[in-house]
Amino acid sequence: MFASAWERRGVLDITLMRLELVAEFSAEAVDHGGVVRHALRFKRLRLDVTVDDVPGFGAGLAAAAG
């Protein structure tokens, strides 16, 4: 089960994925817990960064190199 952080009622569906590509997004605001408070914008695929270069969820907010 998975529940949202924004008090939505009910259980959310999840889709498990195999990570293969890294994409860069911009967000107007992210709180200290890593929750996005506003819409995201896709910027570009990061072909110079591998999935192994990116910290896992909850491992910190460090940006990928580049």
C-alpha cells in the first residue's frame, strides 16, 4: 500500500519500474522532506549520468554531477 503526503483519501496505485534513464526536472518548491509542493517541469534526459550515479529516494537531496 502507498498513501500520499497531501491527505488524499484512499490508497494510491503504484507501478514498479526498472530504472534505466536519468531525467532532469525543475521544481518551484521542495520542502525539507523532499516532497514536491508545486508542478515539476521536464528539462532534459541526462545521458551523461547513470542510474547508479543518482542517490536513492531518501538518501539526500544532492544534485547529480554535471
